[in-house]
Amino acid sequence: MKTDLISAQDPAALEAAVACISRGEIVALPTETVYGLAGDALNPAAVAKIFEAKERPNFDPLIVHVGKERKRWVQRLADPDKHTTTLVEQLLRRFWPGPLSILLRKRALVPDIVTAGLPQVALRMPANHLFQTILERCNRPLAAPSANRFGKISPTTAGHVLEELKGRIPLIIDAGPTTIGVESTIIRVHLDYIEVLRPGGVTHEELGEIAPVIDSPRTAIVEAPGQTLSHYAPATPLYFIGREETIPQADRSGLICWGPVRTGQPFALARSLSEVFDLREAAARLFCTLREMDKAGVDRIYVEPLPEEGLGRAIMNRLRRAASLDE
């Protein structure tokens, strides 16, 4: 299959994306979080192409993205518990459009392949203008997991998508680097609290302004997208290291720092997620830094842990999964 890469600045880009999706094909599109692999969420054959292109196991559900008529689509796609309706509405007003996915009881309109046969569907309204325009033009919800092969590093540029999926998909729309750099937060809403199933672009602290927040217990059971224990992983083994620790035979290792780049050890490559300890900068740089390390041919990657506050929770979640460490 030939994969076309079209700049979002090209007038033909929007029409090409809408035409592809309308005929049941899949397209890589930018969101504010990472690039997503989008297809008609109500077309089981299109959704099957997403699973095939990503080599994604059929037990791992997808997030469904909705457009500006969010109330209409939430009503059509989901059946919220009446006891949680008020809290759900508060969350939608505060965080949509944006990097928040809400797990709700699905209606029959949502194909089982989207939710991996589970009774709930994760819904999100993305903030990216191009994605919103395509949603509006297609007048369909779009399933759109990250545009990479399953378990690998999520893409934050169109070039990353091309490396992962060239020859597997017909079209990539290039709108430059994404702004947030980690995927959406996935939550489940209870009567008087919020359960976080995956930390992401909306922080615990921000959610806590609406209602009390708890973390979902870690189990081997997949209830929502992105919950597999090994995920977001480079091909190179990844390990954590304290700021003052030394590394044997470090000359063939790569180091990802939190803060200024460490000196005094012969690393083959050393990069900082943020020299000034900025968690937003670190989130935006995380996946591209992991890709750079992977391409450098080092034997192992060492990472200095980040504080688990704000976006640091999402970053450490991705790094633990990249290292296949059960949280």
C-alpha cells in the first residue's frame, strides 16, 4: 500500500482525509496529545483496519472521538448512570474539548469491536482544530488510538507515524509536532468521586477541583485503552536510575535526564526532558526523546525519575510501562 503524506497547510489535505474516512479507510491525524489513527467508529470494517495496521490485540479497546455536537453524540453512543450525570456534565463543561476520555456505559450503536466486547466505551472530544473539522465534515464519531504499532512509542510528529505505519495506511496528515505529548487521561465517574484508569493530559490536581480522585487498582484485566502492562516501549531496554547513581559500562548507554544534562560519565548519548524542570516541556519531549535513544543504537536507556505530581504522573506511567514495570 502506498502511504501519502500531506501537509495540513495543503488545501487538499482536509478533503483527502474526509474522503478516506468516508469510504471506510483509516487516516493518521494530529490531536493535541499524540497523532491518532482515525477511522469511522460506527463502521466495524474500518475499525478492524485500525487493529490490523497497529497489530493491536482485539482485547484492547479504542477511544471514540466526538465533535462539537458533543451532547448529541454522548446521548447516541453512551447511557450514563443517572446517579453520575451531574458530575459527568461538570467534567465535560470543564475539560472538553481537551485530553480527557470518560468511560461510560455504551449503547448498541457502538460496535463491539470498538470496546473489545466490554460494556463501556471511552469518549473524548479532542481540541485539535483540524481533527474537529474532520469530525464535523464526516458527521461521524472517529475511533483513533495512537498511530503506531501496538506497544511501541507513541508518535508526536507525522514523521514518527511514517516510520511506524508506512505501507500500512493510505494517508497521514502532517500538522507538525503535537503540543501535549502524552495521551489523554482516562477516567470512570462514580457517585461522588473520579477514578483514574490512565493518567494523562488532564492532571489529578485539575480533576480534584471537581471531585475527589482515586487511582484505579492495577490488575491484569484490561478495562480501558492503554492499560496493558507493557506499552509505549522502545526496542532498547529501559531502566530507572537515581540522579547520583553511577552506571557500569555506561559508554554504550543512553541517559534521559530530569533537569540539566549530567556530566562526568561516558554516555553514548545524554538528553534532558527539561533542563529547567518543566513538566509540560518534559511531557512534550518524552516520546521523541525515547525514539531518538532507540535510533542511536545504545545497548540500554537509563532514565532519571520525575516527580509524580501534575503531568509527572502521566510521564512516569508511560516510562514504567516502557520498562514493563507493574505499577
